[in-house]
Amino acid sequence: GVPESLSILSEMGEVTDGVMDNKMVHYLTSHAEKIESIHFSDQFSGPKVMQEEGQPLKLPETKKTLLFTFNVPGMGNTSPKDMDSLLPLMNMVIYSIDKVRKLRLNREGKQKADRNRARVEENFLKQTHTQRQEAAQTRREEKKRAEKERIMNEEDPDRQRRLEEAAQRREQKKLEKKQMKMKQIKVKAM
């Protein structure tokens, strides 16, 4: 099996079984100390970076990727001998490329992968929908706050009173419109 210093994380066991043949296990066990990570994905979207303003509003572009990270001997003073010791790992990279290119999922595996991808997309859309709603609510509150501030900053008391009344009428209209929509929905439901 695989050395204890390495772990396998896989979405589907079928893929792991397809990639981890005897030759691949031999490469991993023989050179485990030089392997930092190996990442195979058909949905790679780059390193995960924390967003300052929550999640992006669209799914990231994905691409098929084989990513190998090796611990190069020599601590920055790499000699030709150190580089020669990496030759078997380069052979493993080429072998992996050929192996993955030939890999095909069976029908159940493909359906499972499609379900997983659909679930991820659905969760992403739910999350972004919530974020858009929160942003719209914040904008509405900010607009109301600015309107109230403008009314309060008005120096002429009559004009201030008229602006307040106009704002109240607008609020009342919005409320009536909302209630009318609710009545229409109830009528349609019956």
C-alpha cells in the first residue's frame, strides 16, 4: 500500500482504484520523502483564496489538472546529483499523465460525479442568492438613512415637514402595493 506519510483523499474510490496500480504504488513508496503532494482533478479552479467580500457571484472556471509538488533535495543549493534523484519522479509524472488520460468512469461513477457537481453548484447558487439579497437590503437601508438625514438637515421647518409627509406617503404606497400583491397571490392560490 501507500506509505503512512502520504494520505489519499478522493471523491470516488473508482478513480483511486484506476490510478493506484502497482507501478504507481511503487513510485510513491520508493520516493515518499520527496513527494509533498499530488493533486488530480477534472474540476480544478486554482488555489482557494479567501474573498474579502464573501464568495464570488459566479462559479469559478474549472479545468483538468495534474498538480505535483516535490521536495527538491539540497535546500536551495541543488546539485546535478540532487536533480538526477528526481528523474524517477519525472517518470511518475509522465506515467500519471498517460494513466489519467486513459481513465474512464463507468456509468454509475459518472452519474455519481454529476450528482456531486450539481449539488456543489446548487449550494453555490443558494449562497450567492443570499449574499445578493443581503447586499440589496443594505443598499435599501442606506438609501432610507440618507433620506432621513437629508430631511433632518433641512433648516426650513415647513419644508422639513413636507419632506417627512412625502416620505410617509411613499412608504404607505409601498405598503399598499405589497398588500395588493399578497391579495393577488392568495386569490391565485384559491
